[in-house]
Amino acid sequence: MTIQIAPLAVVLIVVGCAVGLAVFKYTAGTHGTAGRGDLVASIASGAAVATILALLLTPGFGQPMTPTSPTTKPTSTVSPQ
């Protein structure tokens, strides 16, 4: 079974994971508790970046909602007798 994922969603996931990994490696490089990385900060920063990018890159962000279909008046289909 194949699941289709939108390209924008894939980009958001990859960027979020990359930012999380970068934060984890940065915190692991600092001299702290046994040189271990901060897992919570890396997950939170990755999720925050992915959320902000999703809000900014989603089509129609910040624009008023428009109806999806034009409103038309119904026409009567009465046949003359």
C-alpha cells in the first residue's frame, strides 16, 4: 500500500528533523552532564521550526477565506404547458 505525502510536508519533516539533530549535537558538544545532548530541547526546537514553516508556507496563509464555489441563484426548470 502506497501513501502519498505532499512535497511540502516532506520538506517540513526533513527540516524539522535536521534542526532537531543540530540542536542535539550542539547540546552534546557542550560540557555538561556527562556530555549528553538535551533530547527535549532538540525535539521541541524541531517541532517549533516545522510548525512555523507549516504556517508560513501553507497556501493562503494570512489571506481572507473565500468561498470555494461561486454562489449562484438557483434556476427553476419548469416546462411551459
